[in-house]
Amino acid sequence: MKTHSKILLISSLQPANAFLFGVPKKSMSSSSYSTSLASSNYIPQTSTYDTYTNDSLSDRLRPPADQSYAQTLEDRLASLEAGRRTPSYRSPEPDYYAPNLADQILSKRPPIKVQGGSLKTWTFNSAAVEGVHVAMRTEGRPLDADIELWQGPDNTPCKMRVYVEDGSERPFSCMIATPRGPNTIALRNIGHLEFPMEATVVADTPDIITPSTNMREFSGEPLIIQGGALRTYPFEPKVQSVQVLLNTDGRPLNARIELLQGPNNVKQVAELYTEDGLDRPFMMVIETPGSGNVVRVVNTATVEFPLTAGVEAYSIDAEYSDFEPVLGGDSSEGFMTSRRSFF
């Protein structure tokens, strides 16, 4: 009797042990199996169910082959912490900024030094040259020059007078239309011998990045300036350079373009004359470092000769911040260091 009860107890506990620990059941003899089946109401589990249950539990409990379960948790926690530290706002990528037009022209062809009171000329014999770029700079001294376009004997369809307070900080650059060649650009340094400058003239080619000469491509609407009137265009400190485009409906163009920085503080002046503002529009780029820059355009002709002006920012400093201070002063040692000591 005791033996029979032990057989029944072992046969009933074996499926449970196999289910919990994933141990495959031992094969029972036909006699013991038949005896237990006949003497109890136990219904044995099928081998398919046992195999499925054991495999699913073993797959869930088994750690990954490449790394442990603890390492996986550490990696997930590290990724969550990194996501929290990363700010949700990202500053936009800086846009494309047009390079300095004067630097492009001066790097394309080596500049020529023009001494005070001397004259240099650049001749373009080909009629395919429809525009030329003029660039001038100094070593920090004032720049004062006359620029003329010669086309044929005693024919000057375009001329201008240029003055820049600091030719190193604000190099001068402009484009002169030269249809129907040959054409000659004459540049005269009207300053004294102590004020030399460097200048170069190159043809307008596609590899030079220049602002457009079409008024329709300006972001703002161009303004019509009547004869004797003027318009002012203030710019923010982040604006590094400004493009100016002037034309007419075919009448002569007479204008004065000024760069002001502060009250009655003229940094750059260009007085312009063109015999046909439609055939020969004028374009220039003005460097505007610092703050408080204002471009003023004056129509120096009479009321019968209006002109159309387009003035807008050409390049902008993306790293400029309104919260950063502007450092000034000639010396960091103090203003008393330059005085003469009497002791």
C-alpha cells in the first residue's frame, strides 16, 4: 500500500517540477504508467504543451548572448540621461554668407600700387566684357580717387569721385557697366604723396559672387528718388555690408552715396555721374562694420531726372549678439600712460 501511494505522489509531482524548472520529464515505464493511470483520475499533459512551455520560459529567462541583462539596463539608462541633458532647442545652422566683394576682386588679380597724384589705366578690348569690377584699399590711411570710363576719343560715359576715411577697414568696390567695347578704366589717386593705395580692375565673370543688378530680385521694393531729394537707410549692427543699385529710365544719373556712422560723421562718399542710367546702371557694395550705420542716397540732379534706388543688406554676421558689449579705447594701459612724466 505504501509503495502504491509513493508511485502516485511521484507521478503527480513530476509534471509540476518540469513546468517550473524546465527539466524534461523522465520516461516512465509502461507498467508504472498504466498502474498510475488505472489507480487515479490524473490526465497526463501532452508532450507538445510541455515542450512549448519549457521553450518559452527558457527563452525569456535566458540572458542575451552578446551582453548581460544588467549591461543592457545600464545602456538604456545612459541613453535616457543623455537625452535629458541634450537641450530640445538647437540654434539654426548659419546660412550662406556672401564673401567680401573687394577681397574677391583683389585676390583674383594682384593689385597695383597707385601713388598719390599718379594715374593708372586698364583697357578691355573685347566687346564681350559687359561689366568690370573696381576695388581699392589702403593700409589704414584715407582713400581719395577719381574713376572714369573712357569709350572712344573724348567720351566719358561714366565717372565718379570716391572718398573713404579708412581704406583698410572699408575697402571700396563697385561694378561699372561697359557695353560695346573697347573700354578703358582710368583711376587717378588725387591724394597726396603720403597716401598711396592699391587698386585692381577685373572683368565681370561667373566665378565672382556679386549682388544682382536686377531691381526685381531685391527683397524690398525700390524707391524712386526725385531730383534734389534724398533717402536714408539705417542698418542694424549685425549687417556687415550693404549693396546699392541705382538706375534710371534712360535719362542721365547724378547721385551721391554716403555712409554715415553717428551724427555728421561721414565714413565714405561716392559722387556718381552716368550718361544713361538704363544702359549703364551703377552697383556698389559698402562695408559697414560697427553700429549706427546709415546709408544716404542723394539725387543731385534737377527735378526732371528722377532715379530708382535699391538698398539692402548684402552680408550679415550670424555670430553677432545684442548682449555682447562693444569694447573700445585706444590702449588698455590707461589714458595717463601716454602723458609726459615730469618727475
